[in-house]
Amino acid sequence: MHHLRCQCNVSTRVERFMEPCLLLLLSEAPSHGYDLISRLVEFGFSRDQDPGMVYRTLRRLEEQGMIRSNWAVAGAGPARREYVITDEGREYLRAWAETIRNNIETLSLFLERFRKIGSSPTQSERRQN
């Protein structure tokens, strides 16, 4: 029996899912880039996540008005850019949450229907018997 390898890797659009994750983290509290990078692991991102991708996403979100940033000087350490979500970013996050909720419903329906066929033979296997 020939098995096809699924080319459906969720991580192919990881940068798009990074947007709502960053917005959610920033809605919980303002933060700086390094902290955000380390906390993305909570959402299944790799510990080896390319920091450049995170900073590009933050820059794009800032250009779109979803977040803003300021240089924060804390103690003797170097100044760090601190990111804060805007009202527009909160609205965008709500839209993402609704989209994700709808996708979960669709995927749950798919999985439920897949479970129903379980290990039953496919049509081509039935024809061969």
C-alpha cells in the first residue's frame, strides 16, 4: 500500500500565528523583545526561533499601529525597546481570536468525521476485495 506524506505543516505560516501570540502576550503586560521571544515557547514556537522573525513581526505590527514601542532605561543595563499593545491592536487580537475559534470548530468537525471512518477500509480497498 502506498502512503503519501502529508505536506500540511502548520508551521509553514508560523509568522502569521506569531502576530496574535505577540499581541496576546502584550495585552497581558508590556514587554521587551527578548522576553517576548522566550515566552513564545508557551505557544509551541521553537526555543531556537529566529529572533529576526520576531523583531520583523514586531516592527510590522508597530507600522500597522497594532503596538507601539518606547526605549526603557532600567538601572545600569542598556536601554531596551519596550512594546505596548494599542487599542487597534486589541481589536485586531479580538478578530484573530474569533478566526481561531472558527478554525477550531472546523478542525473539530473534520476530526470527528475522520474518527467516524476510523479504520474502515477506503473505497478503493473495498473495490479490490
